[in-house]
Amino acid sequence: MSDDVIPRTMNSRATLARVARDASVSMSTVSKVLNGRPGVSDETRVIVERLLESHEYNRRGGIHPHGALIEVVFEFFDSVWSLEIIRGVERVAKENGLSVVLTESGNRHSLAKEWIDGIMQRRPVGVILVFSDLSPEHKRQLRTRNIPFVIVDPAGDPAPDVPSIGSANWAGGVLATRHLIQLGHKRIAMITGPDDLMCSQARVSGFRSALTAAGLPVYDDLILTGAFQREDGVARGRELLTMIDRPTAIFAGNDVQALGLYEAARELGLSIPDDLSVVGYDDVQLAAWVGPPLTTVRQPLIEMAEAATRLVLRLRSEEVVDNLRIDLATSLVVRGSTAAPSA
């Protein structure tokens, strides 16, 4: 077993020797597990991983000199939203002489076994996961190898020991809805994101709270669920705008949905904001470029990514971090897509 695979400290070697002995395997088998290499059965791999954790093995100093990487994991990274996150990570990575590698998981609920094996081989300085969550087994594997991780905009409510960077989604939902109410709208609809995302739930909760606080009714038939995609904005927009008593304003779950809503309104001959007011969410660059420019809730995506990258580096340096959960503030950006309802 070469020295670039296992740290040079005697304590580390002794720990790995105990793991090999307790698992009844060779040191080379332990090395394969540590580095995500093939040739080990799933059963043996699980046994070795759990022994590494129980023996509190932590692979300090074992990063390959060419592995100066920050790895960013997206469910998909084919959207303008993803580009904002990438820009933020790259800024901080560049300041620290690091490169960025992108991985697409295809599933925010679980990461494939191939991904964790690849992590062992790439040995990044840290991992930033967007939306995704980690299984207990994956957490163990990263921690025993001293690879810190941070979740950006977590899909669910992360455990207290899981570092995460989010934003004030409930407050953002209130800001968007309150703006429409102050303009005089009373029949306000919402197109949400996926029900299983914590950010979607928080935005809907803020929407409902603002309506209730203003003494306005909450119509469940005016709250439609979609994904955070343009196609959902088009489809759900058609449903809402072809109602006999259609809404005069719609709060879209994100800016991309809002752009789909623009398309649905155009198809039906409706003018924005004369016939329909639209508010988006995120404030990606496209929001200011469309016609009319989109009123939206600014989610500080670049700042969230920068904060996540700095937190990963602090954890890598073994700094004491008192607060592992950080939520950045949201704000309303008023542009040309909202106005008082027409007579």
C-alpha cells in the first residue's frame, strides 16, 4: 500500500491495521474501500466503512497534490439558476487557488454509488450539494476521509450536524404576495415548485400567510403545483388564465416558471401588466432582460454559493463553526410586470 494512499502518521496506519483485523480483511482491501476502487463486495465495503467510523478514522493529510478541487453536485445543471450557483462557487474557489468540478446526480433524493466511488478517487477539498441530501452511509464515507460537505438550498430539513446554506423562503413568499395585495389585487394565484422541496413549502406558506393577514381568502384552486421549469409555467398558466373568473395576478415559484407564464398569457392575448401582474422568484439575470422586465423576489444565489464554499473551506481547516445552518435574506425587486388591476 503506497504512501500516497494512506497518510504517513503511525496513528493512521495503526487505525487502518485495526480496521483490517476487525473486518478480517487485508490492508489492501481497506485501501480499495478508502479510494473507491473495485474488487470489494458490497457487504465487505459496508463492514469496513462502519469500522472506519467506529474507530474514528479521519484521513487528514491524504489529499493528492493534484486534487485541489471543489465538487458541486446538482440534480441537473441545465438552468440559469444553476449558473448563478456555479458563478458563486468559482469566485471563492479562484481566490483560494482551487478548481471546480461539476457532477449531475439526476436525483435529489439519493446519490448513485458510482458518485461516492468517484469522490474517493477525485479526493476533492470539499463537496457542495445543491438540493440533494446525503444518506447516513454517504455522510460516514465523506467524514472518515476528511471531505467536508455543505448543502445549498436543502430539499428537506437537514439534521443539526449537516452544514447548510439557504435563504428566507417564507419571507420571500410574503414579500411577493404583499406587493400584489398593496397594488390592489384580491384574486391572486400561485404556481408552486415540487411539494417535496422545503423551499416550495416555505414560499407557499408565506403566500398563504400574507393573504390571511390581509383578510383575503385563500383559494386552493388558485394554487397549482409544478416543477421549477418553463413548461410548468406555460401549462399551469393556461389552466389559471382560462378560468371563468381568472386571477388578476400570479406569483410564480421561480423566474423560469414566470417566463412560461409570460408565454401562456401571450397565447391568450393577455397583456402584462395591463391584464395580468406576474411576480417571479430568484432574480436570475434573465428576469431583467425580458419584456416587460420581471418583478421578482431576489434570492441571493451567488452569495449563497460563496457562503457555502467558504464554509466548506473553514470545515476543511478544522475551524470551530458555531452555526452550521445559515439562511440569507431575500428582497423584492420591483420592475415592469406588476401594476394595479385594470377596471
